[in-house]
Amino acid sequence: MRSGKTLWDEICLHYQRGVETVRSWQKSWDALAGTIDDERFRQVQALLRGQEQEARIWRDACTQYFATFTKRPPPAGYEAPEHPLEFYRALPAPFSIVKK
């Protein structure tokens, strides 16, 4: 890869950046507390929590799937998946992205 990293490292770090992006949105939103009405603030905060959860699920499911082929450890800066691949395979749609 142009970055000098392996494809595996780039895949892992790409999904990790997605999670980190949502987390930065959460911090930006949280900094607006008190400047937006409470109901709207809490609604958006809840949506951002859900988006972070979905980003982690996609990151973990996709990288766990690709890990079955690469047999390499994830790169530094990548958070370990919360569950094994079988957990993600068992999730109902739309999260059942990795079929057996």
C-alpha cells in the first residue's frame, strides 16, 4: 500500500477510524450541552450513541471476518473486538453481514 502498511493493517485502521470519528462527533456534541434545548440534546446524544455502537459492530464483524484469512494480529491502535466472529454472525439483520 502507498502508506507502507499491509492491506490488513489498512482495513483494520479504516474501520477503527470510523469508530473514532463517531466518538469525536459525540465529544463535539457533548460540548454543546446547555446551548441546545434538553430534549433535542438528549435525542441527538442517543442517536450518536447508537451510531457508535453500530460503527463498533461493523468494525468488529468485518475485521473478524477478514482475520480468518489473514492470520495476522491487528495493528497497533486497533481496539480488540468485543466478541468473537460467531457472535456477529448470529446478529439479526442488518448486522448479519458475515454469512457462514
